[in-house]
Amino acid sequence: MLTQELTQEIVHELITYDPHTGKCFWKPRDIKWFSEGGIGAHGKWVRWNKKCAGKELNCVSHGYLRARFLGHEYRLHRVIWLYMTGLWPEQVDHINGVPDDNRWVNLRNVDQCDNMLNRQIGRHNTSGKMGVSWHKKSKRWVAKITIRGKVIHLGSYRSKDDAIASRDQAEIKYGIHPNHGRAA
């Protein structure tokens, strides 16, 4: 069984998912999942079901929930996308920026560029606004925005407020997600 590819059918057989809470739980497993072991498969099957069946999948790595399926570790939000749609996502964005909030209303399938438009502000940011920074040499505030990998210079300003206003207008123009640049 370990050579199989993870599919929606397999995921439905192994876990339950509550889209309202975002929580996943292991289902009791059929003995067929333990038959590869030959002798002792029955004991492994009994032990696994006693230990894991009904338990929440909640192994955390870098804020994301992870779980092992068929001998491979997956980020749980990707498995949930497969569970719900039958398709592997390109990337799953947590709309509210909370990596372990796997409620269905909080997940969306996006490409890398769109995912980058829903980021927290960097911890080294000193202006308080994503895309606005102080340029020491010119002694001015600089505003820029990156769209699909292209950096667009929005101008340099004497006032930080003017640079922030410029960046705000660009975010509206380019349809940046409202959560982009939220505090970490």
C-alpha cells in the first residue's frame, strides 16, 4: 500500500474533516493498511486503531499542521484541499494568515505570486507599512510594490505619510489582498 499515490478516495478512507472547525481526525483503519507487514499485521492494526483512531491530526511544523499518509509527510491544508475538491492545489493560502487555521472558508488555492500578496509585514520593517522604507542616502521615504515578480517604484517622498498614501493607492490599483502587510 505504501507505493500508492495519495488520492481523495484514500484520504476519505483515512480521515474525517470538519470544514467549520478545520479539524481532522483519524478514522479507524481497515486491516488492509497493515497487510504489507505480513506476520504481526493484526497486532499492528489493533495497536494503531487503539492509539490513533478518533485522535486529531495536529503535528505542527513551522506553524503548519502536518500528517503522514502512505509513508510521506504532507502539510495538512494541502490534504484538506484534496479531501474537499479531489485535486492537488498549486498552493493553499490561509486567508487570515494563521497557518494552523484550516477552516474551509479560510483556505484558497492560489499561485505563488498571489500567495505573496497576502504576507505579514517583515520583522525588520521600520516604517510600519509594507513596501515603504527609509532611504538613507537620499534621506527620503521610498514606496514600491512588487506585482508578479516585477518591482514597481512608486516614488520617493519627504513625508512618510505621503509614501504610505502612495503605497495604499497602489494596493487598491493592483488588487492586493486586504490582509497583506498585517502585523506579525
